[in-house]
Amino acid sequence: MIYLAGFGLGGRLSCAAVLPAVPVNPAARTAALAPVLLAVLPGGLTGAVWSVVFGGGVLAGASEARRRQAAVSVEADRPWTPARLLTVRYPVVMRVTGWPSAGGGDRWRAPARILLVGDPASGAAAPAPRTGHGVWLSGKGPWPLAGEVVTAAVDFTVPRVATIPGGFDFRKFLHGRDLQWQGRLTGWKKVPHPDLTARLAGDLLHPMRKYLLDSLEETFPPVEAAMTAAVLLGVRNPASRQAGRPFADLGLAHLFAVSGLHVGILLGIILLPGKLMGLGPRARLFPLVLTLPAYVVLTGMPGSVIRAASLGGLAAAAGFCGRRMDPLGAIGLLFWAGTVWNPVQNLDVGLQLSYLAAGGILAVSRLTDGFRIGSHRPVRVLGTGLA
């Protein structure tokens, strides 16, 4: 959490030109590993270790912000001519890494990961996509399935930064999801001989998701079905956006963002029957192992769901091993592991809010002894419910 706070501060200071240009320094990112030293250093150096963590977060956030803003997305022949987007076309082989969502008309959008890049077909002198880069695809007509490997000629553009201070920064939004490009295509072809990932998605996950969505459409009226699909599975389409607009006007748009709340409800549904039947933690873990990973994939694996599911999995694993788990420490461990694995995830505002909210709830719970407020039972019950 200290590294996350430093990362955010460094990014803001860099964008405001308060900090000088900071080169991309691996030492800034590896500062996230400094808490390991707490196990071997004397207790008097604890403050120094956390200072290193915070300072490394500031430097990493500043360098990432500078790097993200350095890519040029528009060009103009002369200072007084209108700027136009830099676009370059490359034939690529890529894997669709998320569930496509319907846009306006017959357009669709989906994230993908580049597996192979060919020679440029056309376009201006723009930065070139590379193997391993992520791209936010926009296409027309039939869409590919999540997990499929496809080939297409894609028009790549660098996402735009915020045009006014405090405005929506689409480049930061995509970078937080490890997507470096926007891509537009008009057609695609499926690569034959799919690998294990494509087969697993096509034979198991797609039929399962389609069955759930079809069941919702058969059970509920159209508006309620669209809302339920958005709340449970994170489905985004014109119908769900229209149904959720009144909630957004009331400030309740977050109800349609699949988050730790939904994972917590699912965990309760899975674990409650076993607890009522008196089963031990090991017996209750079996349905959790089957259900939780599938739910994470069916929702598109947003950062908040991964965080909540990982925390629930750690708690279940601790019970299976006969150990007690410190939830606040476990959240710190998960954030530390995610930062080491993929530092750019810290740009994702949704993930930041997820960790800060969960950490804040657990910290206040610890300070109030489990939200035990007041000495009289009615006051305590009311206070706990509100908390």
C-alpha cells in the first residue's frame, strides 16, 4: 500500500512537471521487494525500509508517467494545420484475451495480445507494435471468441492522452490494463490448429458463459436480464449501458462494475451450505476450487475480481493447512506479488480503488475490533451493519 501511494504521487508530480524527467530504472521497481528485508534487518531499520519502498514507488510512478506520455499520437504538417492521428498498418497474429463486447451498430471491441508482427503494409512513420504488446481492438461484423488466435491487418494508433488537465486519459486507462495500442480492423481469420488455451475457451468457457446469459434472458424481462448480466458477469453492451444509466445518474454506477463485493457474495453462497452441514475447511474448499477460477475467467478477469478471488483463495488455503490468516497482511502480499509481476497494473484506477477500499475496511475493522461500536446491543448491531 505504501508503494502504491508513492507510485500514484510520483505519477501526479511527473505529469505536473514538478519532478524532472526520471529514466526508467529497474531499481525503482525492485524497491517493491524491500519489505523482504524486514525479516532479516534489525527492528530499528523498519522506517528506513518503508522509506525506500515509498521512494521507489515515487520514482517508478514518475518514470512510468513520463514513458507513457512520451509516445506521439498525432502529427501536423505545419503548426496551423489540423492535427491527425498517426496510424500504421501491420499484419499481425494475436490472441484475443478478453470477452468481446458489443458497441454501436454492429461494431465490437476486445483486448488482444500480439503474438507475431509482419512487415508494415502502409501508414506514417509511427512507433511500431511489437510481440507481446497489448491492443484494444475495434472491429465490425462477427467477432472472434476469447482465447482464439486470429490473424488480421490492423490499423494501429497510439492512444490519446488527456487533452485538458484532469480530463480522461485514455492512454493511462489502457496502460493500466497492459494495452499499449488501439487497433481497428475490418476482417480477421482464425488461425487453424488451436492450442490448449483456445480449445479450453471454445469447448468449456464459451458454452458455459452462453448458457448463463441465455438462462438470464429466459428468466427475466429484457431490461432486468441486461442489468443482471452486467452485475453478475460484467457484460457491456448497449442494452446494459441503457439499463444502467439511471443508476449512474444516482451515483451508483459502481454497482455495475464487477468487484470484490460480487466475489464475496459468491464465496458466501458456495461456503454457507458446507458450514451449515458442519463440514470442515478442507471439505468446503473443494467446491470453491471448482467455482472461483471459472467465475474469474467468465467475468473477464478484471483486477478487482482477481484481487478478491486471490484473497478468498488464500483464506481457504490457510484453513485447509490449519493456519489463521491475517487479511490485511494477505492484501499487502497480493499487491506486492502483482507489482513484482506486472508493475504497470498500478495505473489501473479500478485496481487502486479496490486495494485501497479493501485495505481501508480491514484497517478500520482492526481498529474497532470488528466494527464493534457502542456497548448496547441495538447500537452495536446498527453500527456493525452500517460499517
